[in-house]
Amino acid sequence: MIGLIDIGGGMRGVYTSGVYDYLLDNNVKIDYCIGVSSGSGNLLNFVARQRDRSRKFYTDYSFDKDYFGPLAILKSGNLINLNYIYSEVSGSRGKDPIDYEAFANNECRFTCVATDSVTAQPRYFTKEDFGQDNYTALKAACALPVACRPVKIGGTKYFDGGVSDPIPIKKAFADGCDKVIVCITQPRDFRKTKIHWAANILVANHRKVLDNILIMHNMYNNGIEELLELERQGKVLVVDPAECFGVDTIKRDKAGMQKLYELGYADGKKIEDFVNAARAEK
């Protein structure tokens, strides 16, 4: 089984939106997808086979006042208004609805990661946790601490999955994958540094989540080293942008986003070649 992981990266996710448009244009089949943070939304659009939908969320909708900034805070209490994106825009009556039927009926398995706000352990949501106009699990997977309040599902509140399992390679192999493509949105030689001190204040009432946030740089850096070793062994393909053109987690630049999208589209060929080689081995 060939798996595909998208670890997200905020606005840099426009890179992987280009990757997936290439895969859709060239009918490249993937068996299993698992997304972290914004990568979850990109992969949902890929599984729903909605070409160009992910790109628009970065180059167009991210500039909507309802989505990000002071108006988003007034309307939702969050710097990033997840309800606007995953309900108002994406609902069946929204201006850009998710094709839920295509998503549900695609044989490709889909998982997204969220973090329990009390235990700070990962929760892996699957297609069975979604429904027509019910994308709450996606909101939970993208609820970035500091920028968003946790999202409640059942009796539990969840934050962004990157807090607990930023690179879910072990989960992909445990679920049956033998070859895995991992899309990252920073160059592979990039390494994170410790999170800003403000997290100590803004996430203080979620102690275990805060503990994870304070070591997230180590979790990411060690995860990248593991990926590169697995790539040397031929088990993994790491797909990464050569540069980010000034686009960052919350920094939006239309010209830079377009360049990053185009770079992702070109890099999609690497996945096509890897998938064809993996299929040929069997």
C-alpha cells in the first residue's frame, strides 16, 4: 500500500496544493492519505478529486477578512476562522463546496490527526468521522494553539495534530503502508527552533499541550532526520520545496504563493515516478 503524508505548514501549504493538482492531472493513484494541520484540508480535496480547490484557499480565500484577522476574531473568537473555511465556504450551500460524495466513495483511505487538549495525545480521525456538511474533525485537526481555541467533538476538545504527531510516519506504516511519500513545506535542510515564549501565556490552561509545544522543534527536527534515513533505505520519498518565496505559516504573498504552487506542481512528477517504481516492484 502506498501512503501519502502531508504535514501542513500554514500558508506554505499552497506548495502541496500544486503537488496534488499534478497528481490529479496525471491520474496518479494513492492508497492511503494522512494529513496534519492544513495538510488535512489539502488531502481531503485531493481525495475528493477537486482540482484547484486547495490553491484557491491560499491565493484567494486566505485574504478574506472573515477568514483571518480582526474580523475573524470578532466573529469566531479565533485569529483563524475555521468555521468560515470548513462550514460557510465548504458546506453544500457554500460558495465552494466540498464534493462529499466523491470524498466518501474514493477507495483511498483518509486520516487526519488532532491532539487531545487534556492528554496531549494524538487522535486519528477517519472518513467515518465525517459526514455531509460535518467537517468538525477537520477543524479540530487545524486548530492551531495560540491562533485558535480547541474544537469540541463529543466530550473532548482538540487542537492541531502537529502538537502531538507532527510527522505521522509510524502511523502510516502501522496502518499497512510499505512505501510512503511525505510532503513537507520547508526545504529538507530547515530545522526549527524553540517556540515563542508567548505560548506560555496563551496555552497555559492546557498544561500537557504546552509541554508538547515547548518541544515541538525537537519533535519536528528528529522526525525529519528519521524521514531522511528512511528515504536512503528506499521506503520513503520526501517531497520538499527548494525555496518558499517569502511565504510563511501566516505570511501571505500572492506572487510568492503562485510561485510556490507552480514549484509544487513541477515536483509532483517526483511522486509519479516513485509510485510507478513502487508498483513495478510488485
